[in-house]
Amino acid sequence: MDAELKELYQQVILDHNKNPRNFRKIENANHFAEGYNPLCGDRLNIYVELEDGRIKDISFQGSGCAISKASASLMSSIVKGLPVEEAEKLFEKFHAVITGKITDEENIEELGKLAVFAGVKEFPSRVKCASLAWHTMVAAFKQEDKSVSTE
Amino acid sequence: MATEIINNNKRKSTGFDVNKIRADFPILKEIIHGKPLCYLDNAATTQKPQSVIDTIVKYYTSQNANIHRGVHYLSELATKEFEDARTKVKDFINASSEKEIIFTRGTTESINLVANVFNKAILKDEDEIIISAMEHHSNIVPWQLIQDQKKIKLRIIPIGDNGEIIFDEFIKLINEKTKLISIVYVSNSLGTINPVERIIEEAHRHNIPVLLDAAQAIQHIKIDVQKLDCDFLAFSGHKIYGPTGIGVLYGKEKLLDSLPPFLGGGDMISKVTFEKTTYNELPYKFEAGTSNIADTIGLGTAIDYVSQIGLENISLHENEILDYATESLLQIPELRIIGQAKHKSSVISFVFDNIHPHDAGTFLDFEGIAIRTGHHCTQPVMDRFNIPATSRASFAMYNTKEEVDVLVKGIKKLIEVFN
């Protein structure tokens, strides 16, 4: 594979695409949102169980490309247990990295496993794929029950 | 099953030299991500031969002036070139008069023009327009815009699993409220060639006019509007090796004459006073404002180019490529072709069980292969087949079997990485 392409499709992303974590429905979820990317028609449902301002459980279902599926999978593994505010802050940082606003190594490393998405910044048309799950999660926190669009 | 969806056309094209044609298209020499460009996105837009590029350069270099009413040399020259292009279009589709050829920005504007003037002059509450389930959004949304003002109904001809319209269902949709049938000639996402002759015949039996969206047909199929007897025909220049921003609406003279103007402004008037304005004759009545002169002349050159090679030769070659590509892609077990109509144009939509079209598109791009991925502006088609998107390879006169091999090799690599 070409180096730039390898940077986008890192092994971790390919793994999460094949075996997504938390790919299920939470029956007693108290927060839910549906994400929609009109560019590609992808839909993503995010289920969240909040308890005392913390993410007790989070899961997703839907169809999407490797980037959006891996992003939802990794996001759900990482934010589980975090307070809502921290998850939202993490999204801000994640968004800044994938859009190329943060490029210094140190800052990117702070994202931990999420740093594998840094390659997305070279593919502007795929930024929405990587951010769809996050947008949808934030919408679910607010308990907006309508469909969320990345547009 | 493989043979079922392969076109019946087994004749070989004669005197058709694909290498000679490729040499006419400078962009085909480009290197993309270190690989030779393999351009298979022709249903989105076709590349331009050197002659079209030269025409536009020549126009702005030595002919540029505003057309009509100018008395100076350049204005007369530009007017002649512009009106010559109209004659070329007229001859190309065998319209009976230049009055029937209206220049627009493209297929979308052409359809919007008809929708707009039909809304003004003909449509009333409860009237019905028939379209099909395989329309491009550009033949859905213009009619829905009317629905914001009037209670008109859109009736949709359903499509079967093979991607063909269900003709019996179409007949059932026709009634005394039907005011227009607006249908795509060739589907951009499925490749289906619709039985437009039968549709027009059936419509005319009930005195209903028919608009054909020929955006994906004009570059593949020889169209004779008089023989077809369609009432309107819309197409875009950029899909037939011409520039973007220029398109055509053909309409029968009598029908166009009876309809009110679309846009108001310069060129479309005969006499203007503050009390009353009379409109210009056809086709100028529908061409308000300064036209896209350079690209219109460029379209004329594109038509010259296509005519010189011959649409029949072009379609024979494209069908060969389509058959070869269909056969090759069917050998890949992880891949499924969407749209298996008996009569197909050189468009192949496909999906994988476990690979999203966008990943396929990005991956293949790094092999130098340009395909389109997504819903192709036909979201109802995606819903019909219960898929979010497809990957689409579409072939033009300059594509080769070697390029199909590059595509197949790229797809096999893709499957290796993603499965």
C-alpha cells in the first residue's frame, strides 16, 4: 500500500472495521441519536446509558465506511466510563487533529489510541466519516431524538 | 447468469482505433499517485479532446465578443460561431429546426425550465406528473418544487430487481390527470436503457407529452428526436466530451411556442416598454441574458468530434468494454453488480459484502483508478436496493480492456486488504 494510504488505513482501523467493539443496541439506553452523512448516505445509531453525568455504557449500530465504523468503535471503547464533559473535550481535540488544526506530535499523542485517525487530515472528504460518530454521541448527550447530519 | 446481463451486441467496431482516440485526450497521459490515470468516471463527466480545448482557447484569444445585435466584426464572428453550434446540435439529434434547440446550463436547468413553464401555463391542482424510480435527483426535485405551490402529484414507475422499469405498472399510472411523463433515457446509477420508444408511444396514445432526460444517453446512443417523437429532450455538454456549463433543451416547436418564457432579461425580448413587453421568437424566448458563448461553441466542436468517429462505432466499442468488464467483475465472488437490465449502457454499479464504497473509492484512487462512489444523486434507487451507496465504473470511447484489467486487479488488492 502507498504510504499516505497506509497512514489513513492503519492496521488498528482495519481491525476495528472488521471487528467493531460495542456494535450492539443498549436495550435500556436513556440517550439516543441517529447520525446521518448525506454525502454517502451513511447512518449511525448511538445508544448511551448515562448515570450521574458519566457514560456508563455506549454502543452503536449502522452502516458506514471503515473510517466511520472504526471511529465509532474506538470512540465507544475510549469514552466508556468518562464524564460527559470529558468526552466532549476529547471530541474537540479529536476534531482539531483530523482537520489538521493540531499537528504537533505531543498534542496528537495525548489522544492515545485515537491518534490513528491523524492520517484523515490528508483526506478532507473523509473528515466527516471520522467525525460522524462523535457528532452523533454529543447529540445523544443532549437527548436530541432527531436525526443528526454532518452537513 | 453471467450471460444474461451481458449485452447482446456482439458485433465488432470497425475502423475504430482506441489508441488514436486516446492520443486526442491530453488528460489521459496524467500520472495519479504514481500510476497512469485509469479514468472510469465518465458518467459523472467525460474528458475533453484537444480540439474542444483549442476551440475555447481560440475563442477567448481571437473571437471574444458579445453575440446578437453587435454590428462590429468580432460580434458578428462570435454570433456566427454560436449559431453554427446550434445547427450542429440540431443536426446531431435531427431536430427539424434551430428554433427547437435552446441552450441552457445543463440537463438540470433544462428540466427546471420545463417544470417552471409547465407550472406557469399548464399545471393545476390535482394534476399528475409521471417519473420513474430510477430518476436522478434533477428529475425529481424540480417537480417537488412545484408541489410547494400546487397540489400536483408525482407518480412513480416502479423498478424490478434487475433494474428495469415495470412497464405494466407504468401503464396503470396513466390517467386523465397526467400532464407530463418525464423519464430518464439511461440510468446513471444502474446503466439501464429504458424502453423510451414504447413509453412515448403509450404516452402519445393518451396525448401526454414526454420529456426525456438524455444526460446519460446522448454520448452513447444515436438519438433522432423526430423518429423518437419525444416532446422534450434534455442533455449536458460535459457528458459528451464538451465543456461544463452548457446544455441543451430540445422541444417541439409548436409546444415551445405555446409555452411562456422561463427567465426574463436581455435577448429574450422583442420590444420592451414599461407598460408591456413582447417576447422574442424561438429559441431566443428561452435564452435570457448573455449566453455561455465559449462553451456553446466548444460543445459544437465536441459534437463534430463525436460525429467524426461515429456514435455507432463508439457504442460498439463501449459495449465491448462493458461486456468484458461485466464478465471480469462477475468472476469476483465478493462483488455484486447492482443493475442487471437486459439493455444496459456502459455503466456498472457494484457493491461488496464487507467493504464500503468510499473505502473502495479511496483505495482504488491510489491505484490511479477514478471511479465514483456514493448514491450518484439517485437516493431512491439506493433505497430501492436497500444499500447506502455503490461504487460505479463508467466507460467512454477512450477506455480499454487493459484498463478493465487494472480495475479488476485493484479490486482484488482491495479485497485482500479489507477482508
